[in-house]
Amino acid sequence: MHNSLIINKKNKTIHLCLGYLKTFTQPNRMATAKTAAKTATKKTGNTGKMENSEFHEFFIDELKDIYWAEKHLVKALPKMKKAATSEGLASAFGKHTSETQEHIATLEEVFNLLGEKAAAKKCDAMAGLLEEADSIIEDTEKGTMVRDAGLILAAQKVEHYEIATYGTLRVFAESMGHDDVVTLLTKTLDNEKATDLALTEIAVGAVNAQAAEE
Ligand SMILES: [Fe+2]
Ligand SMILES: [Fe+2]
């Protein structure tokens, strides 16, 4: 009886892995799916009570992805602050640096609540967005408002990525009944949305008009 359960779980894992291979063609997604499937098997074997373990492990993998993203963003924001022309944008980047530190701490709390070790998994999307921010700094002249307009564009792409991620992860947590995690993810999500709005206000309030006159 016990053996047949393991065989069933194994079959389920292989099926899941193939399903993901069809859905995700990027190498990192394949690696994520394989790791998730492997861990799912292990977890089920250890505890025997994680009914929806594939979904749970996928959720954990995505938390690791955004954890990596936040940890790298917190290093990039001070560079963006230094590159900014206007005081308003520099101070917005400064403010969001400390808020991003809070997002990292919040994710660590989430991992802790879920009984998981906080671990980062490379997020190719954030790596690309931060590379784009670097290019904007390289391609624009120091001390110009065009640079600020470009930095706002780069930062808003980052915020929108975070909003999409936290929005989805919050719904995942809701559907799994992790109410404490939902509260924590909502707090971060609200801050990302507020940051996006603040950036729009800086752009519309002064930066874009001044950039147009340069
Ligand atoms: Fe964040
Ligand atoms: Fe953010």
C-alpha cells in the first residue's frame, strides 16, 4: 500500500515535470520545474500530508525568485539615486531603498511562516530590468532631465514587475489558506503600488516637461 502510494506520487511527479517542460521553454523555468518536482516528491515522502505539494513548491520557488529580485534591486537603487539629476527623484530612490530592505525582511518572515529556509533563486526578469537601468544611465547625459525621465521609466518597469509578482503570489497564498502570508504580501504589494504612483507624480509634475525643453 505504502509502495504503491510512492509509485503514484512518482508518476505524478514525472507527469508534472513533462507538463512544465511543454509550458516553459526557458532553461531557468525548466530548472525551476525540475527542482519543484524533486522537492515535492521529497516533501510528500517526508510528511505525507501535503495534498497540493506541487502548487506549494511552485509557490515557494516563485518566492525565491522575488527574494533574489529584491536583494539585487536593493543594490541597484543607490546607484540610480546617485545617477539622478533632480533632488525629488534621488530622494524617491533613497526612500525606496529602505522600503526594499523591508520587503526583503518581509519575505524572510514569509519563508519563516511557511517553515522554509529563505533562499534566493536567480530572477532573469529582474536581472534584465536592472541591466536596462544601467544602459539608460550609460546612454543619457549626467545632469539632464532626460536621464531622470529614463530612470523613472526603468524604475516603473521594475515596480510593475514587482506588482505583478506580489499580486499573483498573494492570490496563491489566499487559495492555499496562508492568511498570515497574505497579510504580509499585501503590505509589500501596497508599497510597490504607492512607489509606482510617486514615480508617476515626479515624472508628470516636473521631469517630463523639463526633459522636453532640453
Ligand atoms: Fe520590492
Ligand atoms: Fe519596489
